[in-house]
Amino acid sequence: MDTALGITRPGSVIGYVGVPHGSEFPVQAMFYRNKGVQGGPAPARHYLPELLDDVLEGRINPGCVLDFQTDLDGVAEAYAGMDERRAIKSLLRVGAV
């Protein structure tokens, strides 16, 4: 978010999906440079039922987003990895695969 605010031209609007973390909006600087910010929620759960089977069966490659896989025993490590920025998103495999 800091980079986006720093490189946009006056009159620009920055769009984002989800909640930006670790960034505060410099309201005064944005006001005087006529920069805007608009965003909204990411309805990812809406698409899960439709896409999960395709990901698990290998028909869709989620790329580098799901970069940590574990089972139930590794859930704590998965959360720690995301918190420490060692993982972007974790895939939890339960049962026979």
C-alpha cells in the first residue's frame, strides 16, 4: 500500500481487495495530491466449493499462493508460517488424498 501511494500520480485512485495490513493512509498528503483509495472484501469463500475439487485434482494450479501444505498435525506450523511471512497461504489436507 505504501508503494502504491508513493508511485501514483495526482488524481489517481488506488484499488485494493481485502484489508491492508501494516499501512496507515497519509490522509493529508493524499488530500493535497488528490489521491484516492477504494477497496472492498474478497468473497473468496463464495468460490471455494466450485474450485476446491479442481485444485485438489490438479486441474487448476493455484500457483505460488498455496505455498505450504500440511495435515491436521501441522496446522500450528501453517499459521506460524503465514504469520512470519514464510508462507502466503496454507493448504490443509485432511483424510485420504
